Amino acid sequence: MVVVTSEELARSIVLRLRSAGHQAFLVGGSVRDLLLDRRPKDFDVATDARPDRVSELFERTEQVGAHFGVVLVREGASQVEVATFRSDFSYSDGRRPDQVRFEAGPREDALRRDFTINALLLDPESGKVLDFTGGQEDLGHGIIRAIGDPDQRFQEDHLRLLRAVRFAARLGFTIEPSTMQALKRLHGLIANVSPERIRDELSRILTEGGARRGFEMLDETGLLGDILPEVAAMKGVAQPPEFHPEGDVWTHTLLLLEKLRHPTLTLAMGALLHDIGKPPTFRVAGRIRFDGHAAEGVRLAHQILTRLRFSNEQTAQVEALIGNHMRFKDAGDMRQSTLKRFLRTPEFGEHLELHRLDCLSSNGRLDTYKMILARTVELGEQDLKPTPLITGRDLIAAGYRPGPAFARMLAAVEDAQLEARVQNAEEALALVRAEFGEPLTGGDLQVKAK
């Protein structure tokens, strides 16, 4: 079976449209990334062919935005959006144009886009770039510039406020002054954008590279306080210098974001929110304290993640990362059974990586990290989660009546097994009798006094 990449599919679409007498170009982010010698994530095609004509020319198509002239063309697992040249009119909802007009050429299509670097068109046969907005020059100088009037661009689609920050962070570019001033004036418009769209842009800022710079720009523009006021509250919250010589909670969090390298989304959100509970738990009692900040952090994170419509699975993992991040300080004093249970926490690698980033962004000491890493390498699955020596049926067979005490009995046996104090079923039952007493006649339980 021949696997067709999205780039190959996009180029073949351009050739097919041209052979049918139409204009067609690669357009948008894929052109920007190709010119920057980066690997595009997806490819788009712009053409003068109308949507119905595109559907006629290709076998597997779906009109995902017929009103806007967008058709999805698929081959194998790859897909490419093919859009008819168009110009847009008013955007009454701050998201989509109320009306579009299909155009015969690419110029008007380029002028209705968001930023100059995203308005370039590429002829894949000749390699020629069509540039109606000065995007190539801005690429060369590392600039994010709105096309035309930046206020109008942001008022048309409010999500562009976040997209400007994302592109600047991901590419390491600066935002052109008039575009930045418009961002600062209009940042409050982001409140009109759906939580799902905000979530997706934040997720990209956190995971595509440049997360620290992205959040510094969110703060600089005022967007941070609009969408994540709980994170903005970290600024100026002092920490005990003996543990956090780097400074306040905001500085500490930025350092974590700076150290992220191709993170999962849940790890990135865990890094962002792991100390979200510190501002409301701040107090001074001899020294600065944040008693219970992990538990408070879980509560606040649940509110944030629910508000932004993260999935239940993502929410549960981020909450676990926050709830467990302070447990590492006690790892050296844990009983072997407790440590092994900790090590078998689902997705423990993310917990360990968050701990490493946390240490590197504060006192720099990695002793606990190295100890736990060595234990994870040393211990196999059978060591962390051995086959149970006895079950509830074995307890019944031994004469115990089923009840709440069974869970305590089995947990005590597992503790002993994890600590190598019992090796077989006979020793496990002996431990139960020693710690919980002998079953009485009729299956009752004589619980030993502790």
C-alpha cells in the first residue's frame, strides 16, 4: 500500500486543478514553514475553482465550509483543505465573515488573511512565491504584522489576538509595534471567543515551542488576565528564598515553561498550573508558607480545565500531577510499599519529569530525582505490582466473613509483599491472623487490639 503524505497530496491537487484549467497554489502556514525550512504540520491549497468543481475533480471530498468555499480532499490517511479564492465582508460575530465573495485571482484572497507571513502563495512547480502583503520581508526580519489595519483584523476574528502571540512565540519573532498596540487595546475581545478555541490556542502555545515567551507576551498584552486570571495572580507572590532563590511564583513558573521540550499537553499544563494554589494559600509564619497549596491547586485547576473544556482524561491527569508534585520531597523517607505504589502511578514518567523541571527551576538539587529514576530503572512491573498472594476467596476459605475488613487485610498483605516480608500464600494468611485475629466460629472476626 502506497502511503501518500499531506504534502504529496497537496502538490498533486495543485497539478490536477491546473490540468483542468484552474489556478491553484499552496497557501498559508505551509508556505511560511517551507520558506523557514521548517516541516509544515498541514497543507492548504487555494484555487479559483468553485467548491462544486473541486468535488467533481476529486473522488474523496467533503464540503466542510461550502459557504466559505472550503472543501476537504482526502487520500489514504492524508487530507488537504482546498479553498476557493475569496474576499470577506463584515464579521458581526467576531469569528466568521457574514458574507464572502469568490474571487477570480489570488490577490484579494491574500489581503483578507490575518498576518503577512500567512498570506504567501507558492507555485509548487516553479517555486515562485506570490507575495501581495510583504510577507517575505517580514519573514526575513522575524516580524508578526497584521495585514492592513490591525484593529480591523482583530475585530474581524478575535482569536487572532491569541494567534499573534502563538506565532511570535513558536517562531521566535517579534510583534510589529502597531500590531502590538492593537493587541493591547483590544485584548478584552478575547472574552467573546469560545472556550474550546481559546483552549486550542493555549495548548499550542504550551507545546509548539517558546512557551515561556508566549506567556510573557500574554501577560504583556493583557490577555493572560482575561483568560487565566489565576495564573496572572502568581505575579509578585514571594517564595522562601532558601527554597526558591529564583524569585516569585510567576518567575518560577516561567522557568519551568522555558525548560519544556516537546511536552505532552498534560505535562505542559501541569507545569503551568502546578503552583496555582500558592497565591491563595500564601501566609507568613516565621517564614513564607503555602500550607495545602497542592490540594488548593487541584481545586483551582479543576475549575480552569473545566472552564476551558479539557477532556475528563486530561483534567484527571493534570490534577494528579498537581496533587502529587509535593510528594517527591518525602520519597526518601517512604516505606518501600508506599514508594512502590507511588512509582506505579499512571503516567508516572510525567510526574517524574515535572519534578525534575520543578527542581531545576528552583534550588537545582536533583538528588531525589536521581534516586527515584534509579529505582524506576531497577524495578520491573512484577516488583511494582506483583501478583497477589491471596484474594478475598482465600480469606473466605480461611473462615473470614466478607466485609469492610477485607480491603484492609488485602492492603496489609500487599504492603508486606512489596516490602518482601511475605513470600507466599501461607505467610500472607499468617500475617492476616497476626494483625487482624483469628476468625471465630461461624465466620465472625475477632479483631486484635492494636
